[in-house]
Amino acid sequence: MNSKKILEEALKLKPDERFSVVEGILKSLDEPDISLDKIWAEEAVKRLHAFRKGKLEGISMEEVFQND
């Protein structure tokens, strides 16, 4: 079944059933990706080491959240 047909069929559902379908689809898009988590963890460690060695300059929280 193609996406157009799925949408047509979903629109025939009662509102609460459509909500359940939408909620299920959105949850499926928000599943954690372990490989991305690993990449970000490795990047965080690299940045921490660079900061501690003075190769990376930090920015204060105030500067980060400063309104321009």
C-alpha cells in the first residue's frame, strides 16, 4: 500500500483513532539512535580533552544565553 492510499484510509478513521495513528508514527520517528549517541559521546570527550589542554576556549553561560 502506498503512502497516498494509507493517508486516504487513515482519514476515514474516527478522530481518536487518527490521533492514535499520528501518535504512533511520531513516536517511531523519535526513537533514539544508538550510533548517533555514540558519535556525540565521543565528540563530547574530544571537546572536553581539548578544553582541558587549552586548545578550545569556553563560553560563559551568560554569553550563550545573551539576548541580542
